Amino acid sequence: MSPPPGPDSPAVMARVHEGLEVVDHLVRQLGRTLGPKADRDELRAVGREAALISARSFDEARGVPFRRWVNLRARGAMIDSVRASSNLPRRVHARLRALEASDRMQSAYIEDDCAKPTPSEVEADARLSSYLAGLATAMAVGLIAPVAAGSGDVSEVPDGGESADEQLARAQMIALVRAAMERCSDAERTLIERHYFEGVTFEQAAREIGLSKSWASRLHARAIEGIARSLGA
């Protein structure tokens, strides 16, 4: 029999403490965003477990601040927990999908930042502008894209529906996004179409075009950036 694991180092415990602060913030944030469908005690428990795992797996050599690292991991775990434990109205599902889209963009930017040398001030400003536009566009696409019937991602729970003005605004935004998608590559367009407009999971859409989840996240980021530029123009 192997010996039981020893106590965590002081550095890991310090990161755990920092991670718990991030978790408390995320619980409040997701509670406001998702409403009563978010069980705050469950979110806190899932987030704390993710914070411990993140503290143990954190690698300073990647050049990513720990708070940024644990934020993505804990929020992703919380979102998965909400989706797995609840019958979700369509509106709540759309909010979850928007948060996931934002997290996917952030993960892709982290990987790119780790792989590139330190940019100049001008390059950093341009990168920040692209990053912010990409995050906003990712969340918008996640919110406005229709949920495909029978996709298995959402149950048929009524949520009060949309007003006529909301329906019109969403339809107009969908038309703009679809027009912008015409400038994407075939693989980018397929990924966005399958995941956001046809309701398949991101992992399944990635497999269909022959990419790992990590590479698909980078492709997704490029597609969203292209859509953001087209919408801005």
C-alpha cells in the first residue's frame, strides 16, 4: 500500500486561501446572474474543491496569475454543476452558455499569452482591445443564439418567454452575426454554427472538425475575433 499523501506545502495552502476568496466572489456573481437555479451552497462546495485542485496544479512557469487560473477553473466547475443538477429554463441556459463562451475566450488568450514573448506597449494595447471585443462578442453570441430543440442541453422549462421587442432585437443580432460568419473560414464557421446554432456540445463540434478541445478553443477565439471585427465595421 502506498503511504497517505502528506500535508500540502505552505505555498499551496496560501494559494488555497486566495482561491477561496475568488470562490466567494464567484458564488455571489453566479447567484446574481443565474437567479434561484443557482444553489449557492452547492456552488461554494464545488468551487472550493476546484480551488484546492487549482492550488495543487498551479505552475508559476506558465506566467499566469493564480487568481486568473483559479477563476476559470472554479467558474467552469460551478457552471457544470448547475447544468448537471437542474432543469434549466432556456433563459438560464443561455446565460450559462454566454459565461462558457467568455471563459473559452479567456482560456485561449491565456494559452496565446504564454506562448508569445512580452509584447510592446502598442501591441499590448491592440491585444487588450481585441480581447475585450472578443469577450463581449462571445457572450453576446452565447446569449442570442437559439437553443436547438432536442439537443439535450436544456429541458423544456418555461421561463416567461421574451417580449416582442426582445425577440426582434435578438433576431436582428442573429442576422448580423450570421452575416459576419460568412467571413470566417469553413472550420470556424462550422464550429460556431454547430455549437451555438445547432445545439451540439463544444466537444462534439470540435470532434466533427477533427480538433482537440484545446485547438478548437483557439479556433473559436479566432472566429469570435473575426465576428467582432465585422460587427465593429
